[in-house]
Amino acid sequence: MSEDKYLEIFKKTGALLEGHFILTSGRHSPTYFQCAKVLQHPEYLSLLAQNISDHFSALEIDSVISPAVGGIVLGTEVGRILNKRTIFAERENGKMTLRRGFGIEEGEKFLVVEDVITTGGSAKEVIDLVQDLGGNVQGAGVIVDRSGGTVQLHANQHCIVKLEAVSFDPDELPEHLKAIPVEKPGSRSLK
């Protein structure tokens, strides 16, 4: 399926938003992909997870890991399709960590799954966490790469849709964006 067809699904489900948004990266943008809006529909969750699973099906992996909160639903579905253990990392005191009894075995092979990346910060933190705990990252699967392909999480990376989304540093906002009330639809709270 083409990127345009995937974008049609995002628009149809209200996942592609327009306004003034603060991204997880802290940058501001006039557009936002709210993947939860598309992933709430089982047919689209399955379609997107199948795309990622198909890409990595020949890869030797033991487990799937995702950053909380955005990647959990997708990562779980990818893990189900691949029949692999699925865990997630979450922030504790501002740092990605494993909680809830999750652990990583020395040499365990992971696929990292994330919904949307702009700078790739959360996914990179998960990759670092896996490596710090003795695991090996075999690849990274993402629904939407807002960097236009400039973010490289892993040598074996698969993004379903790549877009160069306009975003601005907080101190470089254009006047038209300043005039729109700001929203923070992501999983991190406003500071």
C-alpha cells in the first residue's frame, strides 16, 4: 500500500490533526499525528502492525519492546503477530526504565517498535536501555517518521510513512502559530 493510502487512513480516523501542537520532542508544529486515533480501530492496528511484522519476519528476535505510552498498543500487536514476548519501557524520574517486573536477558534480541518519531528521542532511549541491560537491538519499526527520513534509529529501520513535518524550536515560533492556542496531545505532560 502507498504512503498516500496510509495518510488517507490517518485523515479518515482523525489521526492527522491541524493546529498548534507541542511535540514530545518539545518542538512546536502546525500538524500532529495522533496515532492512538488510528490504532483504536482493530482493522488499522492490524494493518499497520502486519506491515511492520512482515518487514521483520525473517529477523531473528526474541522480544519486542516499545516506549510508553505511544508505542505500547502497536508493539503489543507486532509481538502478537510475530509470537514474541512484548514489553515496554516507561519514564521514571525523567528517564526510560523497565518497571512492572520486566527484564532483559544478556544477549536477548529485540525489535524496537514506536508509533511516531520526530527526533526519535524516546525510541533512542529505549535502544540505549536495551543495550545498557545487555540486550541486542536487531531493528526498529515505526508507523510515521516525521523527520522526513533524517532520524536513523538503527541500521535496520522500517518506517511505513516518511514525512518532513514542519516544526519549530519554542523560541523561533512564527507569528501565525503564536496566535493559535497550544495543545499537547502526546503522552508527556506540559511543563
